[in-house]
Amino acid sequence: MAKGTVLVDVDRCKGCELCTTVCPQNVLHMGRNRFNARGYRPVELVDPEGKCTGCAICALICPDVVLTVYRVDAKRAGGL
């Protein structure tokens, strides 16, 4: 199974929550303890168990191109 990670451009995020509603693994959550430079609570990747598959649905729905998704095929990477 593929593993992934999501990088968030925190200062561009406007906190619209669209990405959190489409994440099939439910690993994207709105930040509660911080604000970005524009005064919004940005999205955060909360994935301690490594559930993100790098499907990139979150990046596709983001209207501000805030998310960059990386995906690694565990079989090709030596079983990561």
C-alpha cells in the first residue's frame, strides 16, 4: 500500500475546511492553537499512525493550492 504525506503552505491557507471534508483517511484537521499571517486557522496534517495514502484528493479540492502531496509506493521503496 502507498504511503503519503501532505505539506501545507500555512500562510496561504484561509481555513475553508474543504480538504478536511474530503480526506478519506481523516488525517487533515483545522488548527486549534495557532493562526497564520492572514489571521486564519490553517489546516494541519495529524497522522501519527501513517494513514495518509497520498491520494491527493485534498490538493485537488483546495481552491488556494495550499497543499502539496507526496506519495511513496511502499513496495518500490523497500517496504517503508
